[in-house]
Amino acid sequence: MSPLSPLRLPLAPLQLLSLPPLQLLAPIKAGVAAGMRDAAGAVGRLVRPSQRGVWSYPGRYYIEVRGVHGIGGEQVARRVERALEEHPRVQWARVNAPSERVVVAVGKPPPSEQDLIARIERAEVQEPVAPTEEFDEWAPEPRHPSGGAKEAQSLAVVAADVVGLSVATALRLTPWLKLPTEVAAALSIIQNHPRLRRLALAITRGQPTEAALPVLAALTQGVATRGGGLALDLIQRMALWREAEAEGRAWAAMEPQLVHGPQDVVAEPIVVERPGKPPQDTVERFAERSMAAGAAAGVLASPFAGPRRGFAVAFSSVPKAPGAGREGFATSVGQFLALRGVLAMDRSSLRRLGRVDTVVLDEAALRGDRYEPIDLELLGGADPERTAERLFGLFDPEEPLETRHDSGWVLGSLDRLELTGRTGQQAAARLRRRGSERVLGLARGPRLQAVVGLAPQTVPGAEAVAAAARRAGSRIVLATDRPHPTGFTFADAVVPSGRRLVASVRSLQADGAVVLLLSGNRRALGAADCGVGVHRDGEPPAWGAHLLVGADLESAGLIVDAVGVAARVDRESALLSAGGSAVGAVAALQAAPNQTTARAAAAGTTGGPWPSPWATGGRASSSPAPWTRR
């Protein structure tokens, strides 16, 4: 039976048209039917457990594995690996716990996906699984970039927007079907007020409501406002879709370069436990204050303007611009970084860039393996030009500590040189105090001519990271094990690195800092609020990082540079939202009672989606960046 058959349609207006009534209604009926099918699919994805994520590359499978986080996660990982390796056509299997994926290398012909998934499921439930750790905004559930745009929530919201537009189109010709605008306003208030949203998530225990809220908001907005704002919302959702697609393509291009064997993928679970209460987001604080002020204004206006106008005045304070600005900027940055080959293992980290107030640079990530001469002390009246010429003639950056001889000159460690007279120990101590890590002696025959100070070379792109750190406007902290680091005079503080880096990050967080870390230390990257993982060619990736840049420190510099830009986007979006709220309140007071909430919603919708391209203009940074315009 047609969805429209129970309705008695007034045909008098239709008889004025040249088209027969049934021909006119056919597209509407088809659109509504398609919308209902899409809505059913969206709801089905929300209430039905999501399918297991699978991504394949010739000779390899990446399959989602559950239960590897929290207590007993390592035992689950070992059972899954053993179960898969028992298959005759599986060469090896390793669990990458940070991304919740098991990588399976297969032979020819490859086994079926269903067979591998069945083995994984049996291994997961072989023993009672301990409760997994709780995910939240600071430690979100892993979403592998190989999934691309195939995420249930994204599909459901886009489908809801399409359904809403279809329903809105039908309602244009059926004005007797109405839904109070206040219904959509109530859902919008819950979705945009931080405490109300967290309360709804706590009552329903998380994921279903988190996915359902934007879907219900889109559907009710389409019916109540007859499509107002849905087209703009659909544009925003499509931007998220494009970001996910770009990240999926980046993963497909980079995976063969990252994974060569089981040693490149195996990674133990990363414990993410932020010490202390996280600092309140400035955007959330603005939202709470704005909506509190709007509620007070609505209460004061109700006795004079009526309850509907009072509600509309309160609703006009719902801030949509800050969230839209943050999302727009994050999607732009995410797409650009994906084009550069940066892998976003956690896309939510890009949404937290505006909250970062401390940038920690691990010195080990900025230094190379090779040494170079940085300091020189001449002894005994040695000729400077002749000594420098012989030094660079003998020095080999490939093997800097090897002893080398040429025409009576010798370069090597002081304890390996056969010297008479000066030993150079005092000069070596002075060089070390000035920042040299290693020292060499240059002798002519048995007499020492000079003492040379060596330090690791700076890797390409390190200067870009340092310059970006200066521009970011955040506190710059250098993580190093050297007592007197040189070359990083811009740092505001120094903390221990190496095995103590995790403790250093947690100490900063305990003091209220939101930390971006550039390092190759997996555990420290997982502990940071935004971990930018680096690794050199031939080394395993820094699994546990939110963003993987490999050896491309220029991309790391762009991410650090984006910290200051994201903070400016948040501030300017808040200003835009305040202006939109004022316009919405005035429009609500001047409109007819049955149109007040719609007018207030229209003002907020108009101001909401635009701050990203506007607020990321050329004023955001003192130097050009891909997301700034000149």
C-alpha cells in the first residue's frame, strides 16, 4: 500500500494544474518511499551491531579484532594469532592492538574472509573477556583509516539528511502535515549543550545515543522546519565523508611502504589514562554560558512576548558556529594531510588541536643518526686553515668514530690516539659543556693539534617544526636526556625523555596542560592528547600515535602550526555565534508566534556552517599555511 493512500488529498488546487494529480504525486510518493527505505537502513545500522571491519591488500588482510584493550587484552591477541596461524594458507598473523586490527599474511589461493572472521570470533569468546576500558573524547574508540567513509554514523546522518529533504519536499505540497518547530529545537539543545549531551549518553550508555542524536535531529529538522538548514548540514556531512575517503586513499597508498613483515605491525595495547580531570573546552564553556544567558533572557521575555517567543529567544542562543567552525577546519586539515601521506589513526585528535596549549618536542625525533662537527679547539698554535682542511678530509659522516690516517695525520677518539704531551682532556670537557656529545682528537704524528666536538645532524624538516612551534603560541617543552641541550633555545622548559617520557607527559597533563607530542615513543604518544608519531625509513611505525607522519617532519610542522590556527578558529567562531544569537533573538521577537522558533533556528543555521573558510583566513598565522589564504 502506498504511504500516501490513507490521506485525503485536496484535489481542487491540483485541478488548476495542467498535470493530472496522479502524475504530480508520483515523484513525491517515490521520494517518500525512498526516504523511508533510507531511514529504515539508517535505523537498522544504529540498532544492529556493526559488521567487523575488513580491509585487504594483495597477500594481506586487516581484520577488526575485539577485546584487545584493557585487562586480558594481550591474552586475547595471542589466542587470535594462534587460531589464524593454524590455517594452512595463513603465513603469519599479528595483532596491532592500538588500531584493534589483526594483520594476516596469506598465501595463494587466499582463504575466505568468512573463514578468517569465524576463527577470530571463536578465539575472542574462548574465555570470558574482561570488561574493556571505557572510551571517551580523550580516548576514543579506534577507527582505522582503512575504513574510509564506511562508518555507520556518517552513513546514517547523511541518509537522515536525504530523508529529511525528501520529507521537506513533500511537505511543501502538503502543508497540513506539520510538526512543531520546538520539537526540533529541543533535540538541537540536547545535541549542542555539553552537559545535556553527556547526560543523554550516560543514561543510554554511550554509542547508540551518540549515533542517534544527529540522525534524529536531522529528521526532525526536516519535518519541523520544512528543510531549513538541512542542505547546509548535508554539505558539512559530505565534507566529513571526503575527509574519510582521503584518509582511506592515503592508507592504501602508504600501507605497502609501512608493512614488510610481522615485525612492522605487532604492537601491544597502549594504556590511555589521563591523570586528573581534563581542562574544560573553551568552546563547551562558551556553549554553556551562551545557553544559560539565552535561557535567562527567554524567561524574562516570556511574560511580555508570550511563551513561544520566550522559548525562541532562549533557543536562539544555541551555538552552532563553534562546532561547525571546528569541524570545517579539521576536515580541511585532515584532507590536506592525507594528500601528503599522513595517516590519521584517530581523526578526533584534529578536533582537539584548538585545545592544545603545550607542544612537547622529543629531541630524539629531531635528530638523525649521523654526527657532524660543530665545535673546534686548536692546541699548541696549530694553523686554523690547515687543521680545518685535514679535519674535513679525514672525517667520514658514515663512520664518525672510526680512527683514520692520512699523510701523517690521524683523527679518532682521544683514548685511541698515541700522543705525547697534551692529551686534550680539558679541551674535551669544555666542548661537552658547550653542547658536544662526542669528541675526537686530530693529531699530526704524536702531537695533538685540535679537539673536535660532534653532535647529531638535524633531520630534514626539523627547522620547520621549530619555526612552527614558535608560531603556535603554545608553551614549548623540549624532551631530552642531555643535561645541556643546544640548538633549541626557543624552548620554555625541558623535561626528561627516553623511558621517562611517559611520566613527563602525564606530569604536564596533571598540571592542566593539553599536550601535543612529537616523538617516536609509542607509549608516550598514546598518553599524549595529540600524538604525532615519527619513524625513520626501515623502522616500524610508531603505532599508538594519533597521526603518523613517518620521516616527513615538514608535515609534522604543519600540524604544529595548525595548533595556533585552530585556536583562532574557535575564538572567531564563538564571536560569530554570539552575533548570530543576537540576530536570532531579535528575529524571534518580531515574528509571528507560530514562526518564532523557525526564525531563531534560521539565524543560527546561517551563522553555523560558515566560520571555517572565513575564520581560517590569512590573519590566522604570520606565515602561509595550506589552510590559510593570502
